Amino acid sequence: MRSPARRTSWALALSATLFLTACGGGDEGGEGKSSDDPIVVGISLPLTGDFSEPGKGVQEGYEAWAKITNDKGGLLGGRKIELKILDDQSNADRVVADYEQLIGSDQVDLVVGPFSTRLVVPSARVAQEYGMLFVEPAGAAAEVFNQGFKNLFYAAPAVADDHYNHLAEYLLALPADKKPKTVAYAAMDDPFAQGTAYGLKKKLEAGGVKTVVNEVYPPNTTDFGSIAAKIAAAKPDMVVGGSQYQDGVNLIVALQQLNYQPKLAAFSTAPTSPEFAKAIGNKTEGILSPTGYSQDAPYPSNKEFVEKFTAQFGKAPEEDQANGYTTGQVVAAAVEAAGCAEQGECQQKLIDWLHGNKVETVVGPLSWDATGKPQGAHMIQQWVGNDIKIVLPADAKEAELIYPKPAW
Amino acid sequence: MPSGALLFQSIILGLLLGGLYALLAAGLTLYFGIMRVVMIAHSAFLILAAYLAWWTHSRLGIDPLLSMVVTVPLFFGAGVLLQRGLLSRLRPATLTMMSVLITFAIALCIEGLLGYAFSGTQRRIQLGYGTASFDLFGARVAVVKLIAFGLATVSLAALYLLMKRTQFGWALRATIQHRDAARLVGIDTERTAGFGFGLGLATAAIGGTALALDTTIYPSLHWHWIGPLMAIIVVGGLGSVAGAAAAALLLGLAQSLLQIPMGATWAQTVFYVALFATLAVRPQGFFGGRLAQRF
């Protein structure tokens, strides 16, 4: 009997301490700011659970943004950025409670988004109720933009359907005798992966390019022999994979085992992973992939980001880190332009400014439509030799797109 | 109507896939035969062996097949220890049910440790001959798939000979058929069961290596495998290695061929349709497996 009682008293003591700390935090965030007060940015992230890997990546991006900005003297003439990060355990109920707490009781000055559509939608709703600006790093599915949010901005170049826009433009502009005539699509049954492939499919079909195979496979598929056989038998000029990682790699290898040589091969996600070349060696030749972020992209702030991020974390940033950082850049641009960062009327000024302006970021210039959907497209990279290079759009390219692609 | 070439290619792919399924399922049916143990962790051990093969190749630079020199004895030993230390201590009355729980826990432990040791990054062995293939009457046969099939054939044949021709095999089969009777004629059933369990886990070492040759692996991959493998051993008749092999070939072929008209999503359901059909029509399994009649 003694031990449970003792445990209870410990729990009481602990919660009392937490309560006091929370109140203390609340006081600091209250009214009457001087120019030295930090700007507190509230964030809930999936640091444990399903999305913990990307969640931690985004966290590093936010931390890099706060550090780099503070090292340069902060925002609004000297106010430092202070991040207040909570763990939502990848849980949609938890994320709502987190933002309620951040905005309502902690009185943070700004909020930015968590990772992935499943968490972005409920948390954007909370931010909307409080009239807060909500810039988010990772809610790219269509359902984010058809909820009628007026305060949401997706801080990346494009939603899934628009990833291949540059490639579609390039292919449709080719002379008729060079244009690919037939295409095979294989996409994972997943809104993001399918979105990328079907976005391209829609545009190519509208341009008169025929679809000869259209396969959808469940996420747990591990054997791609039969899908590859179907594609190889149809002998299309081009193959497009709406893939995540293992499915893309397995499908590429299965196609190669069947000796199928397309003129063009485009796969989402997998080819941009650092693990890709380690997995299939020199069999990467000519594979295309859309990417939202490249360490080599020539945008002005990117060089600084890669350098300082590498110094801070001992590794180069990937897409998740870049998305977090971009979110910070977007918010900072709005804060500097509107000249304020606090709850209340200021938030509407920030929202209005972002609706009307373009922001320079590490992923290029971003602007948004009324639903918060970014207006850009992803860069297209191609494996050339043993390296992946940006080939589209023309203003960011490091190499010419090779078409028809060399044999793999 | 699919072309003849596609049909032939799919049959080749289906048979190769079925052979791999047979190897992966062999251990599972042995455990059940010997001990009435439902071994949820079998596919986790497969992935563990696959990771060891990948590690051998990427760290030591030698062919992943050579990792079996270490993993097969290692897994055999682990199997014996697992059976003697954990599973044989379960109460016979609740053995089947409790074995599900305990091996589920083991599967979670292996998955967690793999994630801890090798991170969640998805890996693939980069082989010089990974995409090599040759022509067989117009169809392509991938070398790695053929090696996996070869490994399956050799190990299943060896297993069959071991069961039929050696004294240990007789003892093991006697233990499977009737434990009390086996004990009456002087067989040390406890010891035999331990070795039998080790044998099952040794097949997992070979199966995992075969799997690693042509698959991208990650710690939670085993959950995708355990369902189809369980379906195979039920259709084959629980406890029958030959039955499991026949069921594996048939289901692999069916999956591959059904994919042409139905697509990948529906083709996968063939395992579960076969499972339900077996349980409804012929619960003792379609191939051999008199054993399951008693349950």
C-alpha cells in the first residue's frame, strides 16, 4: 500500500511543478512587449510515433532557422526567436490539444505547422479559430487545400499533382517525332505517391500521349516481378513510377531484370534518397525524379543554409529539414514586412501580406493562391554518370536533360 | 487477353516466387508440426538473416551468400535455446495460444533491435549480378531469383532427406506424429523437439539470405510476410513440409498470373481466399498433413 501512495504524491508534486512552470511561461508571453522580448514560436511536432523520422527532420530545420536568424540579430530589429516545441506523438487529437495550449495558455506570438497532412488539417483548424497565421512544412495532399482555410500556407514549391509540371512542359514541347508516344504508370496506393504520377498522367494524356499500362499496388507490395512483366510486355517509350522508396527501387530492379530499356524513366522520392545509389549501384543511369529541395539549388539563401546547417548538425540538410527552414523563412519575411509578431490584429496583417507577395526561400521563390496552395513546380533531377543533377527548369539547371536516356 | 509471351513470363516469375515462398514457409510448418507452436517471429528472423547478409556484404565486402556459413549454425543454436528456454516451459494446455503471444513479443524485439542497430533506413544489397538475367524461350530469368530458387530446392531436398533417411529424422517425425508414443519407444522428445526447432530457424537463415538478394529490406518488413506465409502452411496442411512447398508454388503462381487481369491489390488476396477456402472446406489442408485433423 505504501508504494502507490508514494507514487501518487510524486505525481502530484510533479504536476504542481509543471503547472507553475506553465503559468510562468504564460506571464512572459502576455501583453506589454518591449523590443527586447523574444518572439516565441509555438510548434507541435511528431517526435515519437509513426512520423518521428520526418518529424525530427523538420525539427532540425526549425532549429537551424532559429539559430541562423538569431546569430544575425533576430527579427524586428533585435528580437530573438524562441522555439517552443511540443511532441504530439503523431496523434491527431494530441496535436489539437498542443496548439490549443500553445495559443491559448502559453500565449505564443506565432505558430507554425507540424508534419504531414493527417496532423496539419486539425491543427490548421485550431489556428484558424484563433485567427493565427499558419505556415506549414508538410501538408501536400489535396484535402489540405479544400477545407476553406484562409490562414494556411504550404511552404514548399508544389503539391504532389504539380511535381512533374516542368517535365510535362518539356515533353509536350518536343517535336512530334521525338515526343514519347506511349507511357506506363505504376503508382503506390497512397495519396502523395499516386498524386505525383497522376498529375503527370493527366497532363500527358491531355497532350495526346497514350497510357498503355496503369497499375496501382498496395503499400505492402514487395514483389514487383509481375508488374514489371506487364510494363515490359507493353514496351512503352516511357515509364513513370508514383513511388515512395522500397517500391521504387524494387520496381526499377525488376524492370532491369526483364531487360526493358525505356527512353525515359521517372520515379518520385526513391531516386533522390542518399541510399538509392548504394542500393542499385551504377544501374541508375538516366532516371528522372522530381525534388522539392536540392543542396545544389542556386537560390541565394540556400548556400548559407547548407553551410550553417552542416556546421550545426554535422550533416547536410535533406528535404524535411529544408521544409522546416523554409517555413521559418516565410514567417520571417511576413513578420519583417508587417512589422509585428504577436497575437491579435497583427496575424491578419501577416496573412494578408503573404497572400499578396512572393517570398525568396531555399527552395526558390514561393507564392500562394487563396487556399494556400503554392504556385510552383518541383525541380526535375536526372542521374547522369554517378551523380544526380538538376535538369529542369532551365533557370536552375546544372546539366542538360538527356533524352532518350542512356541504357540502364 | 494477355499475349503468350507475357503469360509465359508470368508463369516463370510465379514459379520462382513460389519457390521462395516454399523456403520461407518451411520452418513455420515444422514448428507447428513439432510443438503446435504458432511462430509469429519466423518472418522477423528472416529479416534478421537478411540484415546480417546485407551487413556482411556492405561491411566485409564478401558475397552475401557466404553469410550463411555463420548465420545457419547461429540460428540453429538460437532455435534450440528458444525452444528449451522459453517455449518448452509453456503449459501444454495453453501452448498454441501462448506461443502466439511470446513469439509476437520476440518479433517486436527483433524489429526494435534491427531499427536500433541499423536505423530505419531501407537497405538493399548492391550486387554486381543484381539485375543480370538470361533468356529462356523468350522469357527473362533473373539470376538472383534463380539463385533464391536454387537455395530453396537444395534446402528443401536436404530437409526432406533428413526427415526420411536419418535416425534423427525418424525421431523428429515420430515426435510430430505422436509425442507420447515416441517417448514410449525411447525417443528423447524434448531434445528432438529442441533440435527440430533449431532446424526450422536454420531454414530462416537460408530464406532470409535468399530474400535479401532481391528485396529492399527494413525492420518492419516482416509484418508483410507473416500473413501470406501463415496462409501457405494452412493450405499445405499444418506440419507438412512437402504440403507447404506444394501450396507455396501453387499460390505463388496464382498470385503472379492473377496480377495480369486483376492488378496487384486483388492478386494479393489470393492467399487469404485460399486460407478461408481451406478452413471452410478442408481444414486439414489440401496437401498431406493428416496431423491437423486432430485439431
